[in-house]
Amino acid sequence: MTPLKQNLLEILSNHNVTFFIPPYQRNYEWTTEQCDVFLDDVEKTCEANLIGKVSEHFFGSITYFRTSTAFGQPDKLVLIDGQQRITTTMLFLAALRDIIDDKALATIIDSNYLKNNNAQGDSEYKIKLKQVETDWEAYRRIILREDQEVTDKRTAVYSNYTFFWNKLGQYRDRGHDVKALLEYGLNKFCVITIELQPDQNPWENPQEIFESMNSLGKPLSLSDLVRNYLLLGQDADTQRKLYEKYWLNIEKLLHGRVSGFIRDYMQAREKRSFYKATEANYKALYGAFKNIFAGMNTEELLKDLNESAKIYAWCIGNTKTGSEVIDACLGDLNRINVTTAYSFLMVFLKSWKEGKLTEQETVDILRAFRVYCLRRRLLGITQGENKSFPTFAGWIQDLVLAPDKKMRMFERLAKQESNLRLPNDIEISRHMASMNFANFGYSKFYLALMEESITKSRPNLADKRLQLEHIMPQTLNEEWQKTLGENYKAIHQEFVGNIGNLTLIRHNQELGNKPFVEKKKVYESDEGLQIARKNIINQSTWNEKAIRDRAEATIKYMLENVFPIPEEMRHINNFKLKENHGLSFQELQLIGLDIEFIDDPSFTAKVVDDKQVEFEGKKWKLSPLTREIQIRRGKVNKSGAYQGAQYWAYDGIRLADII
């Protein structure tokens, strides 16, 4: 391994070699911003040399190893480092060839730098730089001056070629000599070349050296590192076979989400969480990947990755499963951003794919999980999901064997505690009654689910006519102020975003602050949206009572029909309880609410903090208050001791039963 300083264009003009970007390398990823820096360096170098300041520009290093080819064909220089720089240079040269008026110079650029006249026939070696498969067609068409396909125009290769073509045209139109950019600019670029000789020197291992290098610009992603790990140790023919048979398909299925897939694949395999696939974590994740799969046959691993990528593509919505109902459930989970469940879903859907679960059983489990997530999103509790959801993959065998799979899934979810809890009906109803539902990020979606439950048809959320309608308007006019009464300001402030005041309508124009009687006509004539009629058009006026009544009815309907849970779980306390810590109103989610004495509901108390209630203007702990009331009733027991939770209830449910 001997570093050698060389002129960039001299290297590119060598007809005895062709540069080859192996399949384990990343796609071409330079942005136009990076190309702008490259072009600026060319222009500055050119300007300096034109005024007599002898100037060179160091363009980094190029590391490669040489492989022999068939007799009569140029050798391959397999690039380990320098792919992005050489590709950018070639795109600049292609644009320069296509923009200049000097046809003789255009021919020199074409034959000396872009193509290889020593290559025989129409082989891939005829083009001086062989790209990775995903960039090859776009690059090949640029070099051969062929029309681009629509898909080719989405590549960075085409985008940057177009960037250079436009910039060079502007440079020429300003009266500058475009040819000088080649002679006095790019011709003065030098590089350090490092040729590895792994056959002679085993320590010059291309895989290890590749791992230690990053291209200029972006560091290697987890996808880049894993692809290198799996392919670089193979011979050239095996690399190509494995890349085309497995890895290329993974990239096509997942469209730039391969790093996230690999992390989720690791989680599915280990049934535990790993760091999120971000730039800061790529190296740590790569180290974990190598530890997990050390010693595994490369082709077997690639085959399993490829099969798992097909399932992952279902999870993220890139492809269809073949079941409309399963696709609908997965689509709903994606709509509410349950991305932390992909590793669990991969393992779960694999069981369905393998025939261990029927379609209906799969749908039942998915719907239970969807209910869990819908309830949690309402409360805004997503903490811990990234660490805990991957462990759910360990439930699959139990779910497969369970006679009632939907109930078993709910039982599993109901055992989650604290921030991972399955929110019960008390918590949900209390929160929904007081939350600003209009500001909830998924408000239209949740109301669309309600409409679907009523009519069996979900409104199209992409329909521009579908509006979130405030029945009591966001801006009150004089007529609405009269309707609401003298406390209109307070009523408006408290209830304008309340779920009882919101509905969906499909209408081309805003209804704004039109009178309620006119709004009702639109709701009645609307194109079949029942949610715009339910508990609205039967009202003669729209005021605080109407909003409260509709909120109560809407919440009750959603709890029972949109995200229902089994009856025995509706009031279960799923906060994590500390041993012997006694009754906690905070954990029962009752602070601010009224509770009543079971034997005589005329006695009520308001919960004011975690341990106390307010009764007749005084704060009490529940057990002493119970004794006081029993004394008043003449029913005190012999011991005079009471467990208060046995004697008080919320919404008809004994506190001791909210366990």
C-alpha cells in the first residue's frame, strides 16, 4: 500500500483500466450543494492559473484494488474510496462535453475520459466508470447521450448532470471560456491514489479498509456498512450474484428505508430494542449486527433479509399483503405513526404468511393492537414504546396457541403498566371531555373512524372538501353571542375545541359563523355524513348544554364502537402500583372528579389530590371520612375502622373494584 500523488485527468484517461463501483458500495448520493462546491473549486483553480498563479487543487484520495479481466479487456480498478468524487467528475465532464461548441474537444472528452476505446464490443467496459446497479441505467444513458426514462430522472446522477449542464451554460452565457475550466481548472486537480494488493499483503484487507473510510460528504449509513459486510468478502462474481438476487430487491422494496429496516430486523430477531437508526448510532448498530449474525452463512442471511423486507414493505405501506382488511389495519397504524411496532409486526405477519394464523385471527389481533394504540394516542402517551414494542415479538407463540386470540392479545396489553398502560374507559372519557380535540393531530381521522363505524364507509381524508367543522364557530358574531347567553365568552373559550362541538362535513365552502339553523340545513343535505347529523340536527339551539350532551354521547359511542375493550378491562387500574402504598387517586385518575358514598349517594366528595377529598369544605382522607359518615348514619361498626375504597364509588363503580 503505497500512496501516490497523481493528476486526476491522467488517471481517468488511462485506457488500460475501467473504474468499477462494486455492488457493496452505496448509491451515488452527492447533492447539488456539494456539486456547487466542486464547481466553485474548478472555477477558482481556473482563475488562478489564468492570471499566472500556478495552482493545484487537492481532491482527496482514491483507494482501489485491481482485478484482471478477460483477455483484451481493460483491468478493473475496484473502488474502495472515491466513488462519489469520481462520479461527480465524470458527470461534470459529460455536461462539459454536451455544452461546448468545440466539437473536436467534445470528442476528446468523450473518448479519453468517459469511454474506453480499448474495450472490445459493447461490453460494460466501454464506459469508463461502471456504476452500481441502481444508478447504472441513468449514468449509461448520460454517457451514451440517450433519452432518460422517467425513473432515471429521479436519481442523483441525472440531477447533478443537469445541474452542471445548466451552470456551465450560464458560465458560457456570461462570456467566459468554458474550455478553460477543463484546461486550467479540472486539469490541475490532483489526488492521492492508494492501490491495495490483498493477494500479496493480507493486511491490506479491502473490507477492513472500506469500513474505516467515509466518502466526502455523508458518512456511511447502517445500510452501507451491512451491505459491505455481507458482500465485500466475496469474489466479484459472487458479489454480483448476491447483490442482484437479494440486496437490490431489498433496496427496491424499501426505497431509502433500508437502515431502519435493518435495525427493526435486529429487534425482531433479538426481541429487544436497539438504538434508533440515525447517523449518530450507525456504527454502534453495525457492531451489534456483526455480533448477532457472526458465523451465519452469508447467502442464508441475505435470503432471510430479503424475505423479511417483503413483510417490512407491508408494514410501512410500500406494498400490499393481498388482504384488504390487514392492509387497512396496517394503514391505520401508520396514520397514527406507530412506527415503533414494525419489528413486532414483522414477526407477527410472518406467522400469518407461514399459515400459523388465519386471516381473521390476524385481523383480530391487529384490531386489538390498533385499539391499544388509538387510546394511547388520544392521551399522548407514547413513552417507552420504542423500547417495549420490540419485546412484544415474544408473544407470538402464545398468541398462535391461544383459543381466543383477540382476547389473549387484550390480556397481554392490559398487563402493561404505567406509561405503557392500556388506558381504561374512565381515563379516556375524562380526558376526551376536557381536551381541545380540534388541536389533536388526528382529530379528523378519529371522527372518520366514528363515521365508518356508523355507516360502514370511511370518508376519504384526502378529499379537499372534507372539513373539520366547528358547530359553534371559532369567531362569534352578535347572533351567536345571543344564542350562547351572557356567559358567551367563557362558554366559547371552554367549548369551541371540545369534541361535542366538532364534526366532519363534506362541503365546498366554509360555514364560518352562519346561524345554527342554516348550518343544520347543510348537515342534513350533506353527502351522507352521518356524523354531521348525529345528536346535532335534532337540537333546536346550540349552546353549552347541547355541546356537553353531544360530547358525552360521542365519547360513549367511541368507547363502545370505535376503540372498545373487553368489559372486564374497562375500569381496570393499570398504573404500576407500589406495594402497601394505599389508595392513590392519581393512579385511579380521579383527581378533580366527584365520588359518592355507595349506601347513600346524597353524600358526595370531590377528589382534590392523590390522598384527599373535600367534603363540606374540609379535606379528609377517605377512611376517616367514611367513619364520620357512618357515625352520622348511626351505622358505625364495632372496630370503628374502615377501608374507604370499599364504601365509595365513581360513576357507579366501587373504587376498590377499579383495581
